[in-house]
Amino acid sequence: MEYFLSLCTTGLIMGVIYALMALGLTLIFSILGVINFAHGEFYMLGGYASYFILSTFTGLHPLLAVPLAGLIAAVIGLVFELAFLRPIHQERIERPAEYAILITFGLSFFLMNLALAVFGPYPHSPPSFFRGSVRLGFMNVSADRLTASVLSLILLAVLLVVVNRTWVGKALRAVSQDKQAAAVVGINPLAMNTIAFALGVGLAAMAGALLASSFLLSPDVGAVPSIRSYVIIVLGGMGSIQGSILGGVLIGLVESLAAGYFPDPSRALNYKTAFGLVIFALVLLFRPRGFFGRKEA
Amino acid sequence: MKDKRIFSLLMTILILSSLIAACGPTPTPQVIKETVVVEVEKEVEVTKVVEKEKEVVVTATPEPEAEAETILIGGFGPLSAPGAYQGGIEMRNATEMALDEINEAGGVLGKEVELIFGDTEGLPERGTAVTERLITQNKVVALTGEYHSGVALTEMEVAHKYGVPVVFAEPWADDVTAKGYPEIFRVAPSIEFYSSIASNYIAANGWEKIVFVTEDTDYGRLQGEGWVKQLGALGITDVELIYADPATEDFTPILQRIAQDPPDMLGGVITGIGNSRMVRQACELGLAPTAETAYYATTDSQYPEFWETVGDCGQYTFFTYVGLPKSLWNEKTEAFMANYEERYGQVPGGVAMEAYDATYLLLTAIEQAGSTEPEAIIEALENIELTGVLGELWFEYGSHNPVPSDKPAWMWHQWLTPNVFILQYTEVDQSVDEAAVVFPVERATGPLYTSP
């Protein structure tokens, strides 16, 4: 029983962080209608930004670098959205769907190679939030990972409040439901696009900064989280915030339990991701829109 | 009217291009009937390649190097993901450094040597394409480098097809040299030799229950299978292999599973960032290194970034080091280490040493051969004796001295005394130079194993 509970704890801790990462992607998709293929690279950028900030300002507590990393990524995202994505919504691009894929892929390669050029190929890590492990009843949990999980929960809660209770949040939801109707009531859809993109990549960067001391940094560190995020947002329902949270936690739990209980231990870790995909396929089979996906009008 | 002008312009460009191409020194291949392609030069060497559908492609290999101002050398290795680009970049740096030194000293055969380095991304298909391009398009006279065994095994087929000599720097698969290709030489250890050092070390410590979490690549699988076989021969049969994608972020669930029945030794055979992740996560979980469970990490632990990424968890870990520990450095090693660090701002690892020596071997062979002809280079390599940063280098077995039937086939064109050691970090923040050499015992600088 202790073993089962320890695996569940590991899965839940990871699931919450996965949810935070996926949330940014779903936010961007629901508002802009664009799949951000550079999402993993913003995660990586957040980690490196945190590393850079803490290397430069050595007296700073590592926790303070998290919002700063999010802010840096949000500014970069804002500039990118204004320069490269806004033309899509101004109907200045002939083939917007293909353009969006290519431009975000391009950004992905650019950011990855930029990190390689600036920070080099060797792994790095910002200082730990808190060193060592914490004893949670029957198991040791990394203090860094626990901190990342708790902060992710707080960020998720703050985001839900912003989206549901503030004017900007309501405006974002309105744009995601119907751009024209939102415009009629005085909401500027283009401004909301920019806000959503900056916020989305900022969340990815904060997830990256939160996990950098646990999962470390290298230029290609964003690849796996970004693929997992795509799975989570489809699982939860494209564009659904609640769905992303539920999807993230579910994937975290499935990965952990599968690695812990798969009959052949030699394959257990290798198939960890595949089990997430099996759940993904099963959910889509019985509920093609995902957990909270909206019906097409 | 405008369209007509554009059409005229395009036609003019097309005609001029055709004229330039026709007058140029290297005619473009002409397709004759079905799939017969012929390149014509004054001196023509013809190679026939019969494809599956009985198409015959005839190409001509010109001999531009005979009158070229420079000698072109090809390099290959992973410079980007998914390959182990840390190793690839280090390899390229060391090769460039060797070339610059040789050029400053007057070059080879009185000519400057140039390097064209291809990024294989750690992918076998890219390795094939890169080698094909280096040989047929760039016209390199010889090749060096490569990190991944799986990629090297495809590259060597291309090199063998064209008869171009290769000195491999880092791939370990036995088959790289076991195939007995005349063009293929290697300074890295074979996997059998490499694995035997760790196997003997495990046996010497009396550890009986062993678990390896090994990356699911040719690198990890070859090592894992080698250990199971060699440890079995040493009477250690409780050996478990767990495969993992090298990009795995979180090993915790499988480590929790292993912790249900902790082994005497846990090995994390994951390259790059995965090495540090494993060390850290096993340590944070309280699994290893502990008094009960020793921890074996990969060669990537030699880099200074290891301590930045694992912190205190790195203490008491041990790893196999392919290279020369400081206690065994010669004058060349000292100069190389100092120059590399000054030039690239990084302490070089064993990969850099191997790549540097592989480059020197190749270029010294060309100088000694007095020619860039493949046969002459191969003959010179077979008879070479060179003091490199790794020590005395030579190839015991080859066409000049065939591998005896009682010796393993991988000894063909293989440097037989590659430096493979087990090092242990006994203190936090130790550099690789300060780490204790714990095995082989006769060259050890510290006790066999220091337990937490």
C-alpha cells in the first residue's frame, strides 16, 4: 500500500506541474487558434532565464527568479505575437494555418539553437529552491520538486481566478468563444491575442523555471514537455483550462503507476509515455472532444 | 510584355548557366538512357554500384586533390539533438585544434589541411548522408570523428564502399572494427574491452545484486548486454537491465520500484543530461549512493557541470573514464589540456583526447604515405607509431599482421591499449583530475571503493 501511495504522490506532484505547462498551450490555442510549436522552447527559455538571473544576481533567492523568468518569456512572446502572429488575425497572410505552423516551428529551432550558442551544450542547473529531500510519511520527496508542485498549484489557482473573475479573464473567454461577438461588446480581439500569447508562454517559462533545478537544463530540454502538453490539452479538451488541469494530473498519475507496476521492469520506464498515450487514445475513442471540449458550432 | 521580359531573362540565365557548366572543370553528371550516370574526367576511376532493381549507376571519381592547394579532411559527429551533441562539439573542437596546430607547423605534404565537419545528429541515416556528401561532393581524402556506434556502423559502410580511410574517435561497438574493413581504424575502446573494466571492478568489490538503468540506444544496449555476459562469466548472475529513453526527465517511479529491494550497486547508464538527472533523483529518494547501494554513473560525470547539476549527490559516485587521468599525463597531454581550456574555456574530456589523437594519426599517416591515395594512407596507418595525448598509439593487427584466430575479431585496426579507468569522487566538487583512480588496482591512486 505504501508503495502504491508513494507512486501516486510522485504522479500527483508531477501531474500538477504538467498541468501548468499545458495550461499555457491551451490558453494560446483557445484564444489565437494557433498551436504553438515553440511552447517547449519557452519552457526551456524559462529555465535558462532563471539560471542566468541567479548566476548574475547571486544573492537573489531562487524562488524570485521564477516570476522574473516568466516575465522575460512573456515580453519575448509579446514581441513575437505582435511581429509574426498578428498578421494572421489581420488577414494579411494567404495561408494562415500553414504559416502559423511554420513560424512557430521556426521560432522553436531558433530558440533551441540560440540556447546552444549562448549556454553551450553541457547541462546546467540553477541553484535549488531548498536543498535535499523532505520526508512525507513513508517516502522521501525532493524539496525542489515539492516546492515546484506547490507553486504550480498556487499559479493554477491564481490563473483560474484571473480567467473567471477579472475583466481581462472574461474578455479572454469571450474572444475564445466568439471573436466577432466579443468585438461587438468592445473587446479588442487583437489585444486579447497578444495578452493570451504572452501569458501562455509566460506560464510555460515559469514551469521551466520551477523544474529547472529538478530536471536540469540543456537546449533540447523542452522537447518532451511540449509533446506531453499536446497530449494533455487534447485529452482535457482543446481550449479547456479545467481539462488541462485534469489531463495533466491524469497523465502524471498514469506515468508513475505504469512505471511502478508494468510486469516487465526492463520495459516499464520506456513505456511510461506510451501508457499516457494509451489513456489518451481510450479517452478520445469514447469522448472525442476530450474531457471538457466544446462542441463545434 | 513584362512576362516576356522575365521569360527572356530566365532563358538567358539558363543558357549562361549551361555554358558555364559545360566549360567548368567538373562536368555535371549526364543521365544516359535509363539510370546510367557518367562523369568524365581526364583520369577516371570507375566504380560500379548495382542497385536492387538492377539499375547500374556509373560514377567517376575525379582526382582533384592531386593538384589541390589544400588537403580536405572530413569530420563527423553529433552537433545537435537528438545526438549527444556535448560529445560531438568537443570532438569537433579537438579536431579543429589539431588541424590548426598542424597547419601552423607547415601543414601536410606542404599543403594546408582543411576540415569539413558534418553534423550527424546521432542518427544513422544522417551519418550515411553526411559521409556520402563528404566523400562524393566535398572530395575529402579521409575521415575522422563520430561518437555514436549506431551511426558509425552506417558511416563505415559508405567509407568502405568508396575505399576512404577512417580513424574513428569514439564509437565503441565491437562491429566497428570486427568487420575487418581495410579502411576502418579506431582509437576508442571496443565495448567488450570497456565493459570488462567495470565488470571486473564490480566483481572486485564483491557486489552481487546489480541493477543498470540504461538508455535504450546502441550505446546503452551494447553496454548492458556486455555487462550481463561478462558479470555472468564472473559468477554474478543477479543483474537486471532497465531500459530508458535518454530524454527521460523523471526516473523517480522506476527508482521507487528498485528501492523495494535495493541492489548492491545501481548503475545509471544515461548520457548527457540524463546522467545528472539519474544521480540526483536516486540520491534525493535516498536510494543511492548509500552505505548499502553504490552508484555507478556514466563518463559524462567527468565534466565540471556535473557538480553544478547534481550538487552533493555526486559524492561517492564512481564512473568509467576513457582518457588519461592526470597521474598518467605525458607532456603532450599537459599541453593539450592547457591549450584546449585556453581556447574553448572548458576542461576537455576523454572524447576530446581521442578526437585529437585520431586527427594526428590520420594526418601523420598522410605525411608518412607521401600521398593522399587511400591505399597509401591505409598502409601508413597500419605501420604507424605515434606518441599522442593518450599515450603510445599503434595498430597491432591488420593486413600487415592478421588477427590470430584465438583473439577477438574487433582487434583488427584497433588501438589495443585504450585508457579505461574507474574513477570515484570522494569529495564534493572534486575535478576529474582530483578524483581517485580506483581501478585497475595496479594504477589506482585511492582505495577500491569509498562508501558513504
